[in-house]
Amino acid sequence: MKIVGIFNKREEEVGFRLSGMETNFIQDKTELLEFLKDLNKDTNVGILVINNDIYHLLPEEFDKIEQSQLPLLLKLK
């Protein structure tokens, strides 16, 4: 299982990437929705890390992810 992060702040994205996490820099809803569709196809993702700004772009989609068994959703404040 891998850990994937979605961030909209370059500092966070770079910091987590330096720690070895697979990270993605996303700035708008359309880009995020497309990424989440691809993520749903990847059964190897165990933990999804996001910040509050990313969560508030598509809260209904992240609520669906929270209801599923995998990936585990970790929201940073």
C-alpha cells in the first residue's frame, strides 16, 4: 500500500514529497475531480493525505472516501 498526498500549497507538497510520499499539486476543482476519478481506480492506495483547503473544494467526494474502507483519509488542518 502506498501513501498519496494532495496539496494546493507548494510548501506542503514539496515537504511531504521530500519525506518519500507520492504527492500531487492541485489548484482547482476540475483538476481535483479528475485526479480523484483516477485515484478510485488505484487499489494500491492505503492512505490519502489532504489539507483543509483541498477538502473544501469537494467535500462531498471526500465524505464518500471517508465512508469507504480504503483509502484511509487523513485531513491536515
